[in-house]
Amino acid sequence: KNDSVIRDAVLREMDRGGQVYYLYNKVDTIDQKVSKLQELIPEASIGYVHGQMSEIQLENTLLDFIEGQYDILVTTTIIETGVDIPNANTLFIENADHMGLSTLYQL
């Protein structure tokens, strides 16, 4: 059921030209999450960022997202550090119950 909600919401955003953040706070399996999302929504282009990437990789991926090269950005809580992308209006948070209120508030 959650998969269909995610798919529908992402496709709605894509239809209106919007983008989606998908917060997934496990660096060691983030690539697997990207693969699962790609299977779920094959028509979406998906990038990802996390704090263990080099600054250059991180910056390039964020710039690509800002420029619209990705429909979905899978990210760790690194986005709470003030990355504002006006076109990204939807945020999914996987396992939000594992985060503190202050972290959720900053997102």
C-alpha cells in the first residue's frame, strides 16, 4: 500500500513539473533504496546524496537536482542544513519515528 502512495505522489509531482525529496537515513543501503524506487517508478530519474560523499560529488548532485535532472533526490538528513529547492514540494521520510522532533522540524 505504501508503495502505491509513493508512486502516485511522485507521478503527481512529475506531472506538474515538481520534484521530490525522499529521506532515507541509512548511508550503507541508500543505493539499494534508490534501486527499489527506480523499480517502483521507472519513469523517474533518481539521484542521491549523503554526508559521506565528497564535497564535489555532493555539490554536483545537488546542482543537477536544482537544474531538474532528477525527479527524486534520495537523501540522508544532510538536507536539514538549509538546502532550499523551490521546485521540490514533496518530502517522504522513511522511518520518521526513528528521528527526533527537532530533526523533523528542521526538514
